[in-house]
Amino acid sequence: MLADNDPVALDTATAALAGAGFKVVQATDGQRALQEALGRKVDLIVMDVSMPQVGGVEACHCLKAMPKTSKIPIVLTAARKDPASRMLAERTHGSVRVLRKPFAPEELVAVAKQLVRPRSLL
């Protein structure tokens, strides 16, 4: 799942991941990200720290506190000049990685491949 209120960033990341074979669910704010994560099977969450309603850091804390979503790897993204990114310099807030914007689509795909294990075929 990708969560970002910037439509250009969301579309660029979605195109990169979909092009690499990932199925992508989009959320445009943290509240929607929480709903999507609780309502479906999600293998990875990539979300921006600065979103309306519920920010990425707060959503990350909520997701890590719930048994259903606590094991989902979360990657937080933050613009270098974003005030919230200063907090991320000290802690990851339960996320497994922090990506600084702007990041290359290839970097996002590499991180996703590293964190999402392929499902075995039966």
C-alpha cells in the first residue's frame, strides 16, 4: 500500500511498483491508510509522514499497536525540508526504513523487493 497526499508522488510510486509486478493499493491520507490496512491483506506500507487527518508517524504507531497489522513492514517517506523529517532523524517510530524524498523509483522498488517475500507457489 502507498499512502501520500501528493498525487504526483503517489502516481510515480504506484507506476514504479506496478511496473515491478506489485499490486498497489493507494491511500491519500493516514486515516484511509489505516482503514485499508485493516480491511485487506497488505504486505508492505509505504507512507508519507506529512498527510492530512492522520500523519504517517501517527498511523505507523497505530498500525504497530494493533495485532492484525503489527507485523506489516512500514517504510516512512519524508521530504528533506519537512519539519516532521527532523523527528525521523532520531527514531523510525516502528518503521523498518525511512526514505528521503525525492527518491528514485528504482530505490523504492529495491526496498519493496527486499521487504516483501514472494509467496510460495503450491
